[in-house]
Amino acid sequence: MAAASYEYEDGGYPQQPDASPYDPNFVPDSVKSFVVHLYRHIREKNVYEIHQMYETSFQTLSERMFKETPWPSVDAVAPYVDNDHVFYLLYREMWFRHLYARLSPTLRQRIDSWDNYCSLFQVVLHGVVNMQLPNQWLWDMVDEFVYQFQAFCQYRAKMKNKTAEEIALLKQYDQAWNVYGVLNFLQALVEKSTIIQILEREKEGVEEFTATDGYDYSGASNVLKVLGYFSMIGLLRVHCLLGDYHTGLKCLCPIDIMQQGVYSSVIGSHITTIYHYGFANLMLRRYVEAIHEFNKILLYIYKTKQYHQKSPQYEQILKKNEQMYALLAISLSLCPQVKLVEETVNSQLREKYGEKMARMQRYDDEAFALYDDLFSYACPKFITPAAPSFEEPLVNCNQDAYRLQLKLFIYEVKQQQSLAGVRTFLKVYSTISLGKLANYIEVDEPTLRTILMTYKHKTHAVDSDGKITSNADVDFYIDEDMIRVVESKPAKKYVDYFLRQIVKLEGIMTDIDRIKLE
């Protein structure tokens, strides 16, 4: 069951046969008009118009004319844009993104998309880029780059039904979507953009990057700076896919996610950042940090999702919303810190997972199966970056990385749950002798001391600065043969309760006024 729920979205939708054959060289008038205007707005650095065309016109034309076929080829539209090389690369980037979203790319197309990203990033890194592009487009470039890398690794790992031609292509183009190439491009964008130094100078008050959302109002280009900024989030995501959570969080360090930033100016970037940040913290046992950030983003989505209903990202927003509720359920089951969760989020969480979370507190196979299901549903699509063996027999290994991460996670859960009995007694007593507690849980005193030390270890984590922080809502210390318990008392929150009652009262008063009018 878990494996089935884990495996999805490998290549988009199956290709549909169309009544009229696709002609890559035919350019409809609406597409001519689109590329001419988009090219002109890019030349003029008109970010507002570029954003409108990119976010609205491109989606509308795709929906109306290219639902089941790719857009016209870049060679076909080149004459309408002065054969501009940089526009050529930008158009191809959109062309491949549409292909991945609507159809199922061939291996040749996956390789061509990699070549196009290489050329585009080389221009940004080593050429003179004299344009301003919307943050949404620049985020989508990094996001799609990482997604296509992930999709390629999953595709390549399914060796069972590969044809001889596909295997020959994979051997020939072994550098396409190579993990070192992907990481090097993202790291090069971070370094060349000097974004880390820019963010440092901003803290000192001598730079304005966040205040201008990364745009350059003096007329210079924002492309390298903003791509470098989003590449830090891309690096976090890649390292999470590889299971290296510590390095992923280190890559994100220059961005202060406790504050609003450029990452939160684009909804997709905001959600991706917090999802991977929260997941990495969960896997590193920093449960309080994970709960805190999941709570914030889920509350934000709850308040703002109606504004994104017409957005192309809406389905992805809803899906990530559900996944993060599952991760929050896991975090709270392993670290019962409900006081960190807003009432609105808590109410939604109880509605979705209240019953499951009660069963997840137990130490039995049913509880572990629930952790397995939630983890499989909500985790990233882990990848094995190394190429599989091309020798016989050809087998599918696309789920090997996932199975390893699941095994490590369940091992951690079992260790945590074995301590649940101790926590229950610590919640009841303010002081208890070692002998008495040992008697209750049916172990000898030396074993109990080991269990208590394990409890201390498992409820503490090392944060990004190397400091040891506690995840426990119940702490204790041993004074000779006595255990003295220190329980943190949550501060009561009255604000949410009164706000909900005020909204209800306003609704009742509106109904009464309507009755009077009638």
C-alpha cells in the first residue's frame, strides 16, 4: 500500500492521439502575436507585462490550443523574434515545461531539455544578461530544473521495460541530468550572484534586496541575483531528495525564514521552501522547529488559498497543503506539542487525522503502519542519483532510495514509541523514586537509568547553530534516587476563541438584519 501511494507523477499525463497531426513548424496567428509581444516586453524590461503574458496568456493559449500537443518549435517562431538567441532559450524552457506538464516526454526530449538548461544557465553565468524577468518565471526555472532532474532519475531507474535504443541513449548521454552537474549549476548561480553577501549587507542596512523583491529599479538585471537566491532553495530540495538533510538546511541558512523574504513573494517558492525545511527538520528530530513552520505555512494557505484558485499552481498548493498536514500529524505524534499549533490549524488537523493520531500513540504494528502510510504519502520523491547497471538482468530500482528513508524513519519511530510509557508516568508525577518507576515499567534500576538517558537523547536535537535544544513538553532531572519532573505549562490563548465568537456574532446579526428588512 505504501509503495503504491509513494509512486506517482513520474512523467505527467499519457500522450493522447490528436485528430489533426502535430506540425511543429505551423505557428498560429495567436502564437505569433504572443511571441512578438513577449519578446518586445522583455527587450523593454516591462516586468508587469511580461508577468501578465507569462502567467495568464501562456496558460490560456496552452489550454485552448495545445492541450494535447507541444507548442510550435523554436525554429518556427525564431523569425518573429529577430532570431534572438536568449529569447530562443527562454522559449524552449517554457516549451519543455509545457511538454512535461501535459504530455510524456521521450528520453531524447529529456536530454534536449537538459542541454537547453545548460545553455540558458551558461548565458546567465558567463554572458551579459540585460533583462528583468518576473520572480514567478525565475522561480519556475529553478523549480522545473530540479523537478526534471528528479523525474529523470526516477525514469532512468525503471530499467525493466527499457528498449535497446533507450539504453544506448542513456549510455551515450551519461552526463545528462548528472547529479554533480545539477548541484554545480545551482551552486554556481549562488556564488556568481553573490546573493549570500547581498543578504548579509541587507542585514547591515546597506542593501535593499528583499524590500524591492529582488527587482532592480535602477534598470540593471535582476536575473542572476534572483536565480541565485532561488537556487539556495533548489539546493535544499535536491539534498532532501538525496536524503542529506543537514547539508540541505545548511544551503538555506542565508535566508532567514523567520522573516518575510523574496521566497515568500511567490506562493510556489514559499510552500516548497517550508515543506522541505520542515521535512528536513522532522528527519533530523528537530520536531519543534518542524511543527512551528508547518503551522505557520498551513495557517497562511488557509487564509490565502481562495486568492490562488485561478492560478496554474492551485492544484499543487492543495496537494502540498494535504502533505504538510500529514507531516504535522507525524511531528505532533512523535512530539506532542499542541500548544505550538494555532487553533484553526489544529481544528483542521483533528478533522483530517484526529483518529489516526490517537492510534499512532500506541506501540504496535497498526501504529507503525499508520506512520508508514503518512510518511509514504507526504515525503519527497527520493532519488538514487547514480546510473543503474546496464547489464542483464534489467530491474527497477526507482524505489530503493524511498525504501531506505522509510526504513530509517520507522526505526526512529519505534525507538521514540518505546519511550512513550516513561513519558506517561512523567506526566503524572512531579517526583517519583527510581525504584518505584522501575517497578511500574517492570525493569531494573540500571535499565531504567539507560531508558531515561535515551529519553533525554531522543527529546533533544542539535539546531543549525550547533546548540542543543529540547523537543520535550516534559523535562526532568535525577536527584540521587529521585526523579524530579519539570512540566512546561502552556499559556492559554484566548484571542482565537474570541475572534471566532465575534465572527459568529456578526453572522447572526447579519441574519437578523436581513429578517427585519424582509
